[in-house]
Amino acid sequence: MAGNAAQALPDLAIEANGLDKTYRGGKHALRSVDLAVPRGSLFGLLGPNGAGKSTFINILAGLVLKTAGTARVWGIDIDHRPRDARAAIGVVPQELNLDAFFTPRELLEVQAGLYGVPPAERRTLEILEALRLGDKADAYARTLSGGMRRRLLVGKALVHNPPVLVLDEPTAGVDIELRQQLWEYVRELHAAGTTIVLTTHYLEEAEELCDTIAIIDEGRVIACDSTQSLIGRLDDKVLRVTLSSDRTVAANEFPGLTVEQAGPRQLVIRYQQREAQVGEILGRLNAAGLSIADLSTEEPDLEDVFLALTRGDSAEQRAAAE
């Protein structure tokens, strides 16, 4: 069981090497994926629809058979010890697949039984209370709101106390308040030592929550790094300058900088940080007789990185790999 596996404390919560999956019919969902998720991380797995994220997760969970390669969950090979590997991971799926005629209490009890958790060791009410579902313990699942059902799926994934929790688009269709409550609980689990793997289409969530992010596209991992390092890959910066008086600036007046005239007193300056610094740029403006009333800078965010990799750089990488 997962609790016994925790005694060994592997360095990697998830490890995949050369993981490949081709479905019947020829769809090549994963292409020799190498991925390592460090123990204790809050790891983001991002990619467009159909990129291979769910296939990867389902292979780890024992729901899909891989075509080639190896994978370990909590140091346990999914081929050699499949039952122990499944016990080390809890998966919260995208689909709200709940039996409408069971209560939350019954659903968690049944799930715990499926994982062989003895009745004395079950934490059904504790989990429901933590997910703010304690008052709904004996209500039929069909009466729960979409947000409550989503949280109940999280509860089902936790009944066997897995050291690795995978959240596959957990906030899809959840309102802002419930989303914040869910993330609060996820942070508590992470602080207690659970390794969290998150897939999401809300890039701002991944940027705020995750310490490490991998981006997968067309079945390949095209980037994997710390969140800040990924964002730092985009070196393009924007400096918006408000001048003290009207002034027209020629496009070639400042070599090495891209200067756009956004208004009589407004300049938009685009530059690369490795080639110029803000202080240097301001010095050049001052030397040209421009008096500055205000300025602001814009930094790239995870969405910029995601779009650059999945629409631009990744195409070049894929072409080179073929």
C-alpha cells in the first residue's frame, strides 16, 4: 500500500522513460516521453487538447496500457508491481463520474474498500469535512452542485492516502469561490507532503501554484523546467514611456531598440533583456532630450511561454526531431 511505500521515500514521485503509446487505429498519443516529477513538488503538466496529457496520466493509473517504455510511481514499476503502483497514486479525472444514487459517505466507503483500506483506518468524515462536504455526507450525489461533485472526486482519490495526487483539469466548470477553496485544500495537502500533479487550462493557476512545469504537445515533452525559468525563456520586454511633452520619435532614432509611437507623448519600446537594460534605455532617452513623466514595464507570463512553445518553437523542434 502507499503508506508502506512512503518508508522508502524515493527522490522521484513519478518517472517515465521512453514512454510511448499508439492506440488501435494508429493515433500516436505519446512519443518517447521522458519525464521526472520530484517528490514533494507541485508539478504542472500543460498542453493543448489532444496533446497526450490524459493518456500519460491514465497509463500511470493503470487505466491505459503503454506501447513501449517504462514508468514508475513512487519508485514502483507499473509493470512489475501494478497493484502497488496504483495504490501510490490518486487521480481526480476530468469527468464527473459519480453514481447519482450513492451518498458521499457511501461513495468514499466503497472506494476505500476497493483499495483494501480496513474500516478502522478509513477517514471518510475527515476527508468530507476537509472538502467542506461534511453536511452533505448523507445526501444523494445527484443533489450536489457541480462544484461539490468536483470536490467529492478529490475525496475519492484520497481515500487510500496516496503520496501522489493527480488533478486532471480539477477546476473545469467550478466557480471562482469554489476554485479558491479547492486550491486552498490542495496547498494544505502539498504542505503535508503530498506530491501534486496538476493539468489545467487556466494558465494563471499553474503559474501561481506550480513550482515546476512541463509542456507537452503532440505527444512530446517540449519543455520542462521551474516555472520562473520557463517564463524567463521569453527575453522580450516592453517598456511603456509617457513623455512630459509632445515629441515625435523616428523609428531609427534608437538603434537596437524597437520604438513605436503610441501617441503624442506615448512610446512603446520593445527590447531584449540580454541586449539592453532599463537603466541604459532611460539614459539614451535622456541623452536625446526626452523628459519622462511616467513609465511601466511588462514581463512575459506563462501564457506567453505556452503559446510560443506550442505554436512556434515546438514546430521547429518537431521538424528537427523527425
